[in-house]
Amino acid sequence: MHSDIHAMLHTYRSTDLRDEAAEARVPGPGLRHRMGWTMVELGLRLTQSRPVPVRTAHAA
């Protein structure tokens, strides 16, 4: 196969794949997207290290 024919076939196939991907694309950030990022933010806040107060045992 000649290289110019191979390049032309590659161009046609990549155009087809781009068109298919554009059709399958999710339309904009919806509720699922916002909830996911909210959960990520909450998880990051929960995992931040906070100074834990040290409790000492007192003998009665």
C-alpha cells in the first residue's frame, strides 16, 4: 500500500471516529457531575488532618 493512500485512509477513519465521539458526548455538566465534585470536595475536607486534642487519663 502506498503511503499517500495509507495517510488518506487514516484521515477518513479519524474523521469518522471524531464524528462518532461527538454524537456520544454527554451534554454539559448535569446534576451527576456537580454531585460527584461535591462528594470529592467533601471527602477531601474529611481527610484533612486536624489537630486532635490529647486526652490524659487522671487517676481517681
